[in-house]
Amino acid sequence: MKRWTCYVCGKDVVEGQLFTFTNKGAVHLSCLHRSMAPKLYKNGTDAALFELMAFANEGIVKVKNVEDIIEDEEVKKLVLEFRKSLEGFAARLTNKLVERVGA
């Protein structure tokens, strides 16, 4: 299992938790939310971006759980493709949010 350190709280970040990466490193979504909260809710767009990013990251965790039970190789490839697309989408949303609000 991969591990990183959250740059906000200093605790472990492990696969299966809700987290993302910014230019500062790994961060729990809850820690990122806390650090952004004072600026995040000044407008609806930034709050919506955070919600979309959270949905994408929740999807990544759920898809990883499904990957573990799939035995059919063709289906595994489809699921992996879906997860990779979610990871790319989550990264783009995170980058846009950090650009707009800071981290």
C-alpha cells in the first residue's frame, strides 16, 4: 500500500482514503477543505469546483475497490481506463481550484 504524508496535518495519507495531490504534495481532502474554507465559499464556482473534485476522488476510491473483485481481464482493462480518466479529471479540478483559491 502506498503512503504519503499530508502537508496540512502531517499524518499518513494511504490508498483508500480521500486525498489528492497539489503542487505541495499529498493532502487529505478534509485537510484541503479546511485550509481553503475561508476563501472557498466566497463564490459558488469555487465551492462547486471543490464538490466536483470530491466526487471525482470518491469515485477513484470506489473504482479501486471494484478493481479488486473483477476477474475478467477485458473488464479489468475497462475499469482501469475509467479510474485513470477519473484521476486525470480530479487532478485538473484540483489544479484549477488551487489556482483560483490557493492551498
